Amino acid sequence: MATTVTRSNTKVSRLAAQMGCEIAEGVYPAGSMLPPERELARRYGVSPTTLRKCLGLLTDRGHLVRHPNRGVVVAERPEGGARVGQIAFVSPMLSSDAVPYIRGLTGGIDHDRFSLATYITQADMNQYRRVIENIPRTGPVGAVIWVPFEDLCPIHDECFAGARFPIVTLGQHPLPHVAADNVRDCPVDAAVKVARRIAAGGCRRPAFVGAVSRRLSEEQIQTLRRELGPHGIGLPDERVFVVDTPRGFGLSPDPYSDVHDFVADLLARGLDCDCLICGHDYPAVGALRALAEFGIRVPEAMKVISLCRTGVERTASPRLTTVDIHNEQQARKAAELLIRRIDGHKGYPEIHYVSTELIEGETA
């Protein structure tokens, strides 16, 4: 059955992610009956309607089974000879960012053979680590894991040492102790496209505001400098900023405020630039809000361009100029590679790159 994460009901999605993680951790053991709905709603501090929608979502994902005479039961782990095997997708991202990945995986698997179980931890890195460590115990036939950079979230992946199922990773940083196929975008390619767009747009004094891995930011900064230099456009250190974003992670993530406050402080101190290059859409939106507060018109007085499209791009105002890294296509390729491994392919691990595309918006 296809699995979706809805952007329209964040509370349901968050609760489903939390309960899914607790099922993976054994808080609700396989084969056990869940407590009554009224008790669960009180335990999680939600309305009965929200709780029922959450249970429906977890049932669709294969975590729960409804029995008319018994109630809601935690699904048993799939046995080796089962006709339908479960593929796990684990990611620390927000639900809105996970949607295209889930869509790609859902479209890339044979639903007569496989079901998809999703573990989306809503930027809670501690919960993400716990889920990773418990995935081998859930008994999937394969797993697709989105791996953040190690400086954002170190992963103790020794838990996969004895795993008897294949893994495909998404993202720039592989699991160090796991031999797995990897599908990723090319951040350097994104930086090349952005640099060329800036040069064509007449910007002369760009600034860089990153809010991702410092290692990734450094790669993109060097690429921007290399591409902008021949056009006589500099990107000196005094206009390069990599912002720590602690409020973007945890139980109630706010992916905008840290960059908003940082850019507002820069503007108050007289930042001299005509274009803000942002590491991805979340810092770009934070920067747009700061510019609006200072009465700086975009794009007339300041252009804003993002190096990576996220789920927020479609709702940003004005509409962001950004780079699409084709998450859905990445996930579909990951599903293809994983099923090939499930079917017995024994070749060396492969890295597959998916191209990027500049999306023209209203901010540059």
C-alpha cells in the first residue's frame, strides 16, 4: 500500500513519526495490542480525532493491524518466507521534505512484493539515531537511509554489522561501516549553476549564508569563487557566513529563526552586498523575512538565491529562485538499486549522481 506524509496535518504526521519510532524501539512489541484510543490520546496529549488519524496512517504503513474483535495490534515482523517484504525508509528530515522521497520510493517498488515503512523523525537527530540503531530489529528485507553529514549527526552504524538485508543510502555522507549503494545530488553542480545565474544577473557583491554542514558549505564556496572569479566577481571571507542552527533541530524544530536573526544582525551592522546565496531554502526564507523587516526590496535591492530546493520553496513569498536536486528521482533510483540487491546482485557498491536544475523564481 502506498504511504504518504501529508503536509496539511503536521500534528498527525509528528505523532505518527513518534509512535513509529517507539514501535521500532520495542515500546509497543510486535503482536501486542495497543492501549485503548482514549488512553493513547491522553498519553500523547492529542484529540481522539488526531489519534485515530495517526493510527490510520500507521496502519497504512504496515506498523499496525486492525482486528475487528481485538482492537489495534502491532504488526508482526515479516517472516523470511512471507510474500510481501517490508522496505524501511529512514530520514531525519521534516515531513514536507520527505514527501518527494516517499513518492519516488512508492513509485519505484513492486507493491505485490513489497510494502514501504517510513521513519521520518522531524529533524530530531537523537530520535533519528535511535531509529537507525533499531532498524535491524524490525526485520526489513531492505532499507533506504538518508544520511546527514557526520558533523551534523554522527551515526553509530555498527548495528548493521550482522544485518542480512541490503541498504541503499541517500545523501553526501555514506555510512562508514556499511558497504552500500549510494544515490546523491551534486552540490558542486548546484554551485556552478547558481554562480552562472548570478553573473548573468549583474550581481557584483554576493554574500554566502550557509546553514548546513560546514564541509559541504566549504565545497560550494570554493566552487562559487572559481566560477565567479573570471567574471570579476569576488566572494571574500568577510561576505561568507556559515550559521549554526540549533533551533532547527529537536522536538519542535524551527528551521528559519537562527538565520533570520543572523541576517537581521548583519543588516543592522551594514552588510554591503547585492545578492544572498543561501545553502538551501530554509535559510533563504529566514533571510527573506529579515530583509522584509528592514524594508529591503527583493529582488530590486537584494537578490536571494538558494542552492537546494526543499519542501518550503513552494510556499515562500516571493517565490524562491532555487536549485532542484530531484529528490523523487533520487529515491526512485535508490528503490531500483535496493530491489536489485534484494534479488541477489553481488557487485561492488555503486555511487549514482542525479543532476540538478535551476528553478527560476521571483527572488533573483
